[in-house]
Amino acid sequence: MAAKKRKRRVQSVKIELIQKSREAALTAIQIFNNPLIEFKSELFIVTMNIAWTYLLHAYYREKKVEYRYFQMAGTRRRFDRTKHGAYKYWELERCLNDRKNPLDKNTSNNLRFLIGIRHEIEHQMTTRLDNSMSAKYQACCLNYNNYVKKLFGKQYGLDQHLTFSLQLSEISREQVDALSKPQGLPKHIHAFTKAFEDGLTQDEYNSQQFAYRVLFVPKTAKSKGQADQMIEVLKPDSELAQDINRVYLKEVERPKYLPKQIVKMMKDEGYSSFTMHWHTVLWQEKDGRNTANGYGVWVAKQWYWYERWLDVVRTYCEENFERDEVDPDN
């Protein structure tokens, strides 16, 4: 009897957590889609953080994983509590770090990125995030909908509650260019974003679970009635989708440099003593060609370096070489 009661209790709490999680996710999406709210990004990130936390708590409860903080006192658990006596439950980052985390690597990367942004903005007001981060927000929503159904059943999906938001203006080439420039973001946000993305492999960076990027192209039709659907989703393996991606990936691909280009850049910055020899010494010392470090990538049997590696090289030059004196009269 006691076992059945405990089982019912576990099931009841799990369902309550799922419902609260869904409510938080829907609230986050509604906030972001509300044209009257200007504090969109901050509210979206915090509320989706809550949604994912409750979702993983429900999963861990179902799997009988203890998601409360505790200390071992001999063979007994002593649970950590707040000053008012409540249990301290795992935050989202701790949920992601557990070995039984059910989320795939790219979904976890997306959440770790948003957690990092939250840390950057929680103590100061920030602007200009909404458009710059929208691909990550979209991926976060789609990932959530995928996992709430995958872990607990299709009946919990958010599909029936959501649709595409209507746009009141076209997106111009100038707007796209402005969003891609570093000055579009506060310096500390840009620095965090660059460091995080440089730590990803190219496949992780391009993953739709990390950032969901969509191209919108005005659609025409040969006859009436063929263009009533605002958005048409192409199959990734279709000929048209592949042609579009070949063009698009040229824009989202991170800059890559050959070794000789990096050496030349350092010489141009005044470090004339820095040669290919020292570059080789440095990358061997730092295990630079280990793709797990995120410094570069193999492309057609040729190693290319990312901008993140440039920062390492520049620091190395500053610490080990004298910078050339520049004659102001020349």
C-alpha cells in the first residue's frame, strides 16, 4: 500500500512539473511575440530557463534520479535547504551536467549558450539582443517542443498552441548586414558569444538544435491559389534546398585562415620575429589541431584556423616577442 502511494505521489509531482514547464514555455514565447513588450530577450531567457528546469526535474523524478542537493553524512543523505527550510533543487546547468542528461549535445549547447547570456545580463540592463539572438531562441523553442513530446508523449506538445507570427515589414539587406556586425551587440555580450561559438566544432555551430536559421524568400506562383501558404518548408535533401544552402553557408561559415595568413597578420601587427616555426611550436604545445579545442577544422585535407586561434597567437606574440617600433613620419 505504501509503495503504491509513493508511486502515485511521484506520478502526480511529475505531471505537475510538466504542466508548469509547458506554462512557462508558452509564457516565454508569448512574451517574445508580444509587440508591446520591449524587454523581450531577458524575459524569454529567464522564463525558458524555468521551463527547461522543470522539464528535466520531471524527467529525473520519473527516472528516480535525485535532483536535490545533498551531503553524505556517513551512509545517510543530508539535504541542503534554504534558510526557510525548503529543499535546494538542481538549477538548469546542474541538470545538463548530469551523466543521465537526456538531451543531445547540440540542444545542450543551445541551453548553455542562453545560460551564459543570462549570466551576462542579469546584473545590468542590455539592449539590441532580440534580433541578434533570435536564431538561438527559435532553436530553443523547437528543441523544447521536441523533447517534451519525446520524453513524456505527444499530448504535451505545444504545436497546437503556436503558429507563425506575422511580420509588419520586409527584411532588407542593410538590416541583415547590421545584425551581423559586432557593434550591434554590447561588447560583453559580443565577447561571450564569440568565445562560446569559437569553442564549438563547425558541425555543432551549424546545427539547427543550436541555432535555427531560416531563409525567407518572397514567393510567387504561376496561378491563383498556389501561393496562399505564407511559408513553405523545403526538404533539406531537395535540389532547391541544397542550392540555397550552398549560397547561405558562405555567410554563416566562420572565417578561417591558413597558417601563412596568420603569420602574415602577426607580422603586419608588428611582430616581425614571429615565423612559421614559432606558429608550429605554439599549436603543437597547445594541441591546436585537436578539434575538441575548437581552434580550427580540417577542410579537404587542409587545416584552417578560426579567429579564436588568432587570439591565442596574438597573446603568445605579446608575451614572447618585441613589437617593431613604428616611425610616425613614414
